[in-house]
Amino acid sequence: MKSENITEKSLETKARWERLKNMTDDEVSTAIADDPDSKVPNEPEFLAQGVMVKGNKENLMVLPITVDLATASFLSEHHIDCQTLISGILKAYVDSQNTAL
């Protein structure tokens, strides 16, 4: 990175990543729990509302997505099939929008 391209924001972002890399798993978990923007509904209650979506290759489209590391870690740690979960959430949203019209 050229010195003229370094901004206060880029230095702040780099410092935040360095701080995160140096945190223990417990510190990260505590920070997530204390962050009001990262609240996830109680897992059993949230998952009970889910709808399993199955399909065949003729009516499916692959959409690559990017999720933050904390979300990906949570899904992995809890053995949640994120493709099925996200597909169900998106389908429910589209269905709700179609019925609202």
C-alpha cells in the first residue's frame, strides 16, 4: 500500500483486525454477546420457525454469498446447514412479499 493511499479509516480498520486477531475465543464470544447489533434469536425458538426447503436441480439456482466470519463460525459450530436455512429464509421473504401485493 502506498503511503499516499493510507487513510485514517484504513489505519483504524487495520488496528481493529489486529485487535481481533489477538483476542481469545472467549473474548470474541463476550464481545459478540455484548454487541446489540449481533443479537440472534434463541436458537431453538428461531430454528423451530424454519421451513425445510427441498428442490430439484430444475428449479434451483446457485447464488454465491458472503457472510461475516462470526456468522459462518456460529453456523459451523452449531452444525447448521446454512444453504437450507438461507434458502428457506429467502423463500419465506419472497412468499410474504408476493402475498402482500
